[in-house]
Amino acid sequence: MPTSSGPIPPNPNLPNGEDLSEKDYLAFKNTKISGNEMESDKILQRTSSLLQNKAFTDVTFIVGPPSASKKYVGHRVLLAMTSPVFEAMFYGDMADKSKVIRISDIAPIGFENLLRYAYTDNLKLETVDDAMLTAFAAKKYILPHLLKDCFAFIERNVTPSTVCQVFEFASVMEAYTLIFQCLNIIDRQTYHVLTADNFPNVQPSTLETIVHRKYLNLYSEYALYQASLQWATEECNRRGLDKSEVENIRACMGDTVVGQLRFLALSPEEFCKGPAKSGLLTRDECYAVFMNMAIPGIVALPKGISAEGTKRLSPPEHFITRRYQSVSFHPPSRPLRFIGIKFTVLTRDIFVTGIGFPLRQDLGSYSVRTHKYDGVLRCSYKIQEDRREREECEVSFALSKEKDVKLKLTKPFFIRKGLEYELELQLSHVVSDDVIIPSLRNRKKEDVVEGVTIAYGTYQRPHMNNVIEILEISDVFFYF
């Protein structure tokens, strides 16, 4: 990183009035301390003491909005060695020489936890809110290990009462594992989510996401209607509108939300005491809903009223897209090492949660040992012509004589709409003895599952098809 020229102004807190010049800083930063001279735990003890006694501090931070700001002090050199953002701030071409630095876009608790982490390498989080605020600070100052620890804390502690706030946070941070976890909680613990004290304060986009969900674990659609009405009432307060006027309630709820509520899934009693009595729907809309409750399709529903009359149910664990169905099996002609699939999701983003493939133990074989294998599953897509972005995880599985292999991932792969992805399992060693693989016929070019369209490509490994056997993944488990 380019650095500025010239010494940093004298620091009265340094002994003997010494300056810490740019040259001194770089020398200090690049000094390698041997284990015999100073063990890492002793270094942490010394830096931890600096956090407490304020000795030699040379920068002050005013953190938070003006109405709720707090003051913190620190040491430029230590912070610069912790974060590339601090390094650029204090020693880069555009270095800030001010003694006091104001940071208004970070919460005090988040910055305080960041300082503690920088000085002690420890993180003390008490609530999910603290973890989210600390994660914002970690992202701004490019501390990936701190950010990872914050995400891990949130994943362990997210509950139905905090899931909407975490979902909004994860969407901003593009934390896809967290988004997946939040959607699962919303879909499977819906009633507890909707009745949480802070649900009326969620963002409009979060409410829209929930009412658009096809699967929700609800005893009745009435709970979703009631939660939406309470949210709209609070939204009137936030907008300064008169909440006693039902037109304002309807306006705040918006056509997007009203149009997704399944009024026809309510019982007549629920509809009477709810939407009809509240005045949320017009007289003509109420009439059309009542008529269709009695005889479906007898009159046309007004525009913006859902025709869906089925009750929402809890979702399955995952959905399955199937590339092919195995019919017959044969021993591999060459050793098997790679199993993969190439595909593009055409309609929406999804999460891949697992894979399946018909690799089995030969029915005619006899062995007292269990056929176990491990390997690395990679998910990749092309960024540029010669560059691919990829994630990977370690997996293991055992073979059966009667069942296909099914692998469930501990963390999902996020799949963006319109990009061609490749899932590839590379086994740790070749498979050749006592196994059978499917004869691949009638492979699909496209599959549609729950409105999600997946187009398949041909999976192959150039220059290796004549050396090893290439097997295609048959099933991809996904969620959305």
C-alpha cells in the first residue's frame, strides 16, 4: 500500500518526546519476534493492558450519532497493524493527522467490541443486537475473522423473536447462510415470528417477503392477517398518519401485502370478525370473497384479491430437482474419481442444501467392511473467461446396496439466477472395486420444481474422460 512521506507530528505521549515516523511504523510492523523473545500470550497481555490504562494513546474517536456518541482512545500503530482501513487512515497517502476522529455510522458498542478484539484478540458478545452492530464495524474496517465470529454468534442465537431483524441485517451484509437460516425459522416457526413483540417494527420489505412465502407453518391465515394489520397500524404512526382511518391502514399495508393475504383460506367466522369488520376491504371485495367461499368461482374476484384458497402448510425439508432417474446399473469401466453436475437456475435465486447420486455397492459383492468415502464438494461459477469463483466443503458418505447416496450440506451454497454453476465432488481416492454406477439414459435438459426452472448442461472433465469414469449427480436438493 502506498504510504505518505515525512514524519508523523510529535506525540507527547511517547517517551522522551519521540516521534513515530512512517519508517519507524513500517519497521515495527514488519519486525518478526521469535518465540524465545516474546511469546504470543505475553504480547496479548501487554496489548490488553494498553486497552485499560490508556498509556501512550495518540488518537481519540468520537463514535455514534451526536445525540448518543461515546469517546474512545487508541494507538495508531496497533490499530493500523490490525486493520487495512486504519492503516490507510493513519499512514496512507490520504492519512488523517487529526487527533480526534469522528465516526457517526458505527454504533458505540460495535466500535468498542472492535477495539477489544484488536487489543486482546477476544470477543465478548452478549446479545444478537450487539453482534450485528459489531459485524457492521468489522465489515467497515475489513476484519474478516471478527466478522466471521459475529456471524457464528448470530447463527447460534437467532430466535423467532429476533429473526426478522437478523434477516434484514443478513440481507444488507449479503450473509447468505444467515439468510437461509432465517427463512427456515420464518417458514417453520411462523406463529412465534408473527406474534413477537417487535414484529410491527419490521421493514416493509420483510413483511412482503413473509406474505409472499408459499409455505408457512400456520394454524390459520388469520394470524398472518392480524400481524399485517398490527404492522400497518404502527406504520401509520411512523408516517404520521391517522391510524383510525382505515384508508390509511390499507395504504400503509399496500397492494403488495393485501394481494398476498389468502382471504379465501379463512373460515367465514374469521373473515367476518377480521377483514370484513375492520373495513380493510371494500363492500364489493367482501361480497366477492363471501360468494367464492360459498361457491368457488361463482363471481370474479376484484383485482388485487388473491384467488388462493388453500391453507399454507409447513414446508418440506428441501425441494429436489432431478437430472435423471437411474434404471439399470453396471460396474464402472474405469476408476471413478469425480462426480458432478452443471446447471443454471433461470427463474430465481436458490440455496443448494445437498446432492444425491446413484453410486452403490455391487449386489454380488461380499465384504465385512462398510464402504466409506470422503472428498471435497466444490461449487463454482465463471466470473471471467479465465477466472472462477468457488466455495467448497468436505463431505463423507457410505455406500449401500439398495439406496443411492444422499449428501446433506452443513451450510448451503447460494446460487444466483442466470449464472451457470458447476457442482463437483472430488473423492479422496479412486473408486473401482465392488461398486456399480447407473447407465445414463433420458437425462433431462430442464426441470421445473415449485416454479423454479433449472436448465442442465453437460458435465465433463476435459482430457480426463478416457482416464477415469465421470459420473453425473442425479439429484440437487435446494431451498428458496
